[in-house]
Amino acid sequence: MYALSATDAISPAIQRTKTFLFRPFKWGTFLKLSLVAVITEGSGGNFKYSNSGGHSSSHSSSFYSPFNLTPGWIAAIVAVSLLTIVLSFILYYLITRLRFAYFHCLIHNTKEIRPGWRLYRPQAARFFWLNVLVGFFFLLLVALVALPFVAGFWRLFRDTRAGGQPDVGLMLSLILPLIPIILLIVLAAFATDVILRDFMLPHFALDNMTAGEAWAAVWARIKAEKGRFFVYALLRAILPIAATIGLFIAMIIPGLMLGAVVVLAEIGLHSAFVNATGAAAFAGIFLEVLIGVVAFGIVLFAVICLGGPLSTAVRQYALLFYGGRYQKLGDILFPPPEVSPSVPEIA
């Protein structure tokens, strides 16, 4: 396979996506592959764990401070946090296994998930721990970047909680320097994700390389073609965003129509059963919930049907671009013609 430029790889990626998902077309197979593609491509690249919470404000003396938690509440919060972390690890490990399984499907043009799931188990485990390590490195980086701003944000929060007006000057002095820092971290995270999933994963899968060996192989290729890899990374970021915007625009009118139907149905049912009691009231609640579930199912179905081909095209694009620079991958994508043994001439 010859090396394709970042722009030349677009059309073949779209064509391979059509062939893989739609020829021949079977609804069950299409939905299965599209769901796997959405999960593996849309779930992000590196291991991420975030914990967010909220607080309510009250001017009365009954405001509950988080520092007044009882030992029971503290134990419960710690237990839930640990359980969340463990479940996050398990979920991300399964997603990593699916990434290798889908990689196997795409390079061999097979629609069976199970062979790749079994074949690359050791490689997927090592790749998973590499992603965990990279993810915690970024968390540490974010923590180090945030340290100089913690005192200022705490003072701003304390002054606001005390009933004073927020210091606009202090707020701007904290937020403005953070904007370019956050952008740099986001760009670094994206570049790392592309290197890991698009370039290093094939070396893990096909050559059973370690992280160091895979990085050395990828870095040698990047140094040899810095400009082409830069253009690829640029298009790798722009094309999915542009395609997502196009799909969103195309689905605005159907989405609004579905939303209007659901809202009108919910309002009509609520009005019909507003004074109902007993079994009638239960039936009204059941119908309202049923309509909500059906609407959610329709939205999920649309996301899978639209997101599956888009996610598959992104992965095909990565394989075609890097396959021209990694011979083992390229030979699997486009097997070289078999050379027939020459027949000696009889004089």
C-alpha cells in the first residue's frame, strides 16, 4: 500500500465505510457495528475520571456546610467515590477491548466482534494501563496548573458567600490567564489521543509491541513526515466536527417535529388524567413514562444510525493514512498480489 496524504485518504475512507457497513446491508449487523463504533470512537481517548458536584445557596441559618458532615456521611461518600472509580476502570477496560475488536473488524473486513475481542486481550490490557498512566499524568498536570489559582478562587468564593459583590477585577485576573492554558492542555490531550489510538494501537495489536517500542516506531515516522502528520492531525480534528455539525443541521427539523409530538402527547395525557385516582392515575403515569421511553429510544436509534457510520469513517481514515506508512498494517488493508511461480522455458 502506497502512502496516502491526509486529503487523499478521505475518499477511500468513505468508500470503505460504505462497503463495510452497507454491503450487504442487514439491520441487525448494521446496528451492532454502529453501536460498537459509537462506543469506541465517541467515548474519548484517554482514561478520564471526573467528579462534579453542586451546592445550593441559602441566606437562612439552615445552610448546610459540607464541612459539617457526620462520620457516616463521610464514609458513604468515600465508599461511593471508590465504587465509582472501580466501575470507571472496569468500563474503560471493556471499551479498550472493544476498540481492539473493532480494529480487527475494520482491517480484516469482518463483521464478527468476538474474534478480535479474544485475539488481542493481552495487548488491550497493556494499552489500557498505558492510557490510565497518561490520563493520570494529565490530571496531575491540571492539578499543578490549578494550584496558583486556588487561593484566588477560594477568596472570591468566600467573599461571595459572605454576601459581598464578586470582585470583577479579581475574577478576570483569574479567568483570563486560564483560557490559553486550558486550550494548550486540550490540544495536548487531543494530540496524545491521536498518537495513542491512531498510530500506537496498530503496533500494539499487530506486533505486540510495548509502549516504548510503539512510541519509537511512531515517532520515527512522524519525524520523517512532520508536515503530512500535522495536516492529518488538523483534518482529524476538523472533519468529524464538520460532519457532526452537518448531521445536526440535517436533523433539526425532524428533531423539532419529534419534540413537538412528544410534548403535545405528554400535555394531552397529563390533562386527561389530571384528576384521575387509583388505577386510572397509575395508567396515566405509565403512559407518560412510556412515551418518554419511546422518544428516548428513537433518539438513541438515530444517534446509533448516524454516529456509527461517522465513527467508522473516522477510524477508516486513520487506518488508511497510517497504513501507507506502516507496512504490516498496509499489507492487511490491501494485500499485495500473489506472485505466481515462474515456469522455466523449454528450449
